[in-house]
Amino acid sequence: VVVVADAESIRIQFDPDKISYEQILDMFFHFHTPVPWQTTQYRSAIFYHTPEQEKLARETMEGWSSMSKHVTLEPGSDFYRAEEYHQNYMENSFGGMRLYE
């Protein structure tokens, strides 16, 4: 399913020598509970940037079929940084809580 609309999202920049794309996908499903979305702005989505990322995301979603039925897989596009008060949400909202460094 491809939905063309703005979405609130995060951009993850990572060093593949330290963490793999597959590990990031696995963390997505371990730490996020997708639910049926009511608006496109708050949908659960994985945005891929290469054919390899799309392939790996599809494979991961197959392994999480009960949860992934509520996740869209979409090509990545331009990313617009949110206002400053939205930055570092976990750290600012939960006393410095960070899942990974």
C-alpha cells in the first residue's frame, strides 16, 4: 500500500558497521506497536531509500505479520525537520531516557 501524504516521522542515520538495517527494522517492531491508523499523519510506516532496504523491510514485515498488517511500506522522500520543541522527545519527556546510543 502506498499512501501519498505527510507523516510525522523520524529519520535514522546509522553506521552500518555498528548496527545493521535489519537490526533497526527488528527494533521498530520490538519497541513500536502499530495500530490501525485513523489519519495518514499518524500512520505506522517504514520508508525505504533503496531497493535493498525495501526487500529487507518486506522480509521483516513477513516475520511480524500480525503487527505489520498495520504498517505501510513506502518510498522515502524529502524529510523536513520539525520545530525545535519537537526535537529529542524521549530525552526531554522522560527524564533523559535513551534506548540506544
